[in-house]
Amino acid sequence: MISDLALGYLSFPVLLLLIFLRAPIGLAMLICGIGGIWLATDTTVVFMAKLKSEVYTTFSSYNLSIIPIFLLMGQFATLSGMSRALFKAAEAWLGHRKGGMAMAAVGACAGFGAICGSSLATAATMSKVALPELRKYGYSGGFSTATLAAGGTLGILIPPSVILVIYAILTEQNIAKLFAAAFIPGVLAALGYMVTIAIYVRLYPDQAGTKARIGFGDRFRALLAVWPVLLVFALVVGGIYNGWFTPTEGAAVGALGTGLIALFARSLNWSVFRDSIYQTATGTGLIFFIVLGAGFYNGFLALTQVPQELSGWVTTQGFSPWMVMAMILLFYLILGCLMDSLSMILLTIPIFWPVIQTLDFGMTTEEVAIWFGILVLIVVEVGLITPPVGMNLFIINSMDKETPMTATYKAVLFFVGSDIIRVFILLLFPAIALLFV
């Protein structure tokens, strides 16, 4: 008779096989979780009780209500024309520089990510606005798509972020503190990408063109058009951080604000509103199904004592805390080439967080949790643009079918390098992420 612990370890190759066979990640985790619980308990009574209780406890969580509201906020932000206004403002100030249009695209992605919270939505939305402009001014297809794919990853790092909310729930941390901790790393990411662009266009000057300089009057008028974005971001993130309202209430305020902006911009009518609700419901359903699958699978792993055994094994091996952290981040980097960010967080945090908690980094448990969350988020972000199967790369390339994927791969490696340097900086200097906490 196979032991529960062995059953837990055997579930990993089974899960990877299901993913390799193109089963949806939520369904793969659900099958492994339900099947594992049934085999481990060897009784239908426990299995049926778990089936009933897990669904209720998962979807009755008040904290999860923030997800559909943030998704609705992103939908309204897309409809209101904020993405175009952000790009035009950044273009007005940077477009005349060498590589300036690409830098403007990154800046616009950072601004849009601050009110969207989703990497894939940021990448898809900004591509519709910026890709035609980049190609118009002589930017090569590979460089353009790589820039937008990298810029899109800012959507899950710059707060508010749906992935950060999920991480906070899994590790029982304060969402407001995680949002505050993500701010400086998010700004560093945007600046790092701009420096990367500056280096790239000097190494390959034929890959980018320039735009004529415009007057300061036009620049300030373009900047004035983005005040709604700054207002919504300041209200939501500032309000949550200062304790004016809870994260869920802040999400509701943000959704209302972006909805009103879309209404005043005459972009919102009944048909568009209904479509926004439908898209939000669809996105929420996909996320919640993954959450449910992860709940069953992680419940099964807890039943088999795999996280506890792994934590105990690491402790007895005498590895330094920094080596363990480096190995975990390397694992995320590899896994990010195969899996989407939400699935990675839901699958691995319940396994890795107990291990990290046992290590001594000279910080409090809360500080370690926040620092580890930011590091994981950055490495997950790198996975979105790491060849051969980075999710953002496929989304952007689907919008520019004339550009070979290999050309995007070649250019995006420069941005991956920037991300890895940033990981090392935050790994060596945790105070950067903890400055506002």
C-alpha cells in the first residue's frame, strides 16, 4: 500500500503530465486534488465532505470579492481611452529621442498597469494603441513586440495587482503593505526597461526611428489629458495605504471612478457596459476555477504532509537561507516558461511559504513574507516574457502576424536580462521593497 507522502510526491508528475496534455491548469489541479484526497482517505465520506466544504469555504471568502471589482476597473479603464491618452502623453515627452517611442510605450504600460492590475490585459490593450505607432515611425517588428510584451508585465507588479491580492490571501498578509512594497520595484522595472531600450537602439540603430520634437505647449496639453489616471491611482492606492478604506472598498472606488471617466468620455453606453460586465464575469470565472482547483490540490498536499516534510528536509540539510531562496526563484523562472502566473502562485506558495518561514533572513516574518512576495512576483513576471512559451509574447505576436516569433525572442532577451539584474538587486537589498512598509 502506497503511503500518503509518496502519493503526494507522485501527484507532481501526474499534474505536469495533464498540463503537457493541454488540460486547463485549474482542471488539472482539481483532478489531482480530488483523486488524491479519495486515494489518501480511502473513504467516500471524507471525500464527499471535502467536496462540499472546500467549494463553500473557497467562494465565501470576502477577500476574493476584490478580484472581480479590480477586473471591472480594468475593463472600464480600457473603454475610457486612458490607454491612448497615456501613450500620447509619454510620446509627447519622449518620442523625439532615440528609442523614445518604445520608452513611451513602456511608460504608458506602467501607467495603465496602475489602474488595470493584469499583465495580459495591459499587454493586449497597449498593443492596440502603441504597436501601429511604433511601426509607423520605423521600429522593427521584433523590437516593437518585445517592448510591448515586457511593458505588459508591469500590470502585475505596479499596484493594484490581482496576483498580489492572491498572494496576500495565501500567506495571510496585509494587502495594503504588499501594494506599498511593490511600488518602488515597479518603478525600477519601468526605468530598467527604458535603460534597456536605450542600450538596444545603440547596439542596433537600424531597429528604431525617431519622431519630430513637439513644443512644450503640446506636451503639457497631452500631460493634462492623463489626470484621471493619476487621480484614480492616487485615490485607490493612497486610500488603501492610509486606511481610508479596505482593499475591497478601494477596488469599488476605483471601478466607480474609471466607470465615470468612461461615461464622461462618452465611451460607455448600455451595450458597452453589458459587455464589460460579461468580460469581467468571464475573467472572474476563469480565475475562481483555478482558485478552486488549487484549493483542492493544496488541501490534498496538506493531507499528505508534503509541505511539512519538505520544510523539515530543507531545515536538516543545513542550506543557507540565501541558497534556498535562490533555488526557489530559479525554480519559478523555469516554471514560468510553462505556466501562467496565477497558476504558479496558487500551486507553489502553499508549498514554498512554509519552507521560507523556517529560514532566518534577519527580518520579521511579515517582512520576509512581503519581500518574498515581491521577489516571486518579479520572477513570475520574467516567465511571462521568457522564450519559448512566455504568455505575453504570444499575445503580442498574435496582433502582429507579420513579425516572426524568433525576431521577438531575440529582442526580448535584453528585457529578460534587465529583469534578472533587478531580481539580484532586490535579493541583496531587501530594504528597497520594505521602504514604505
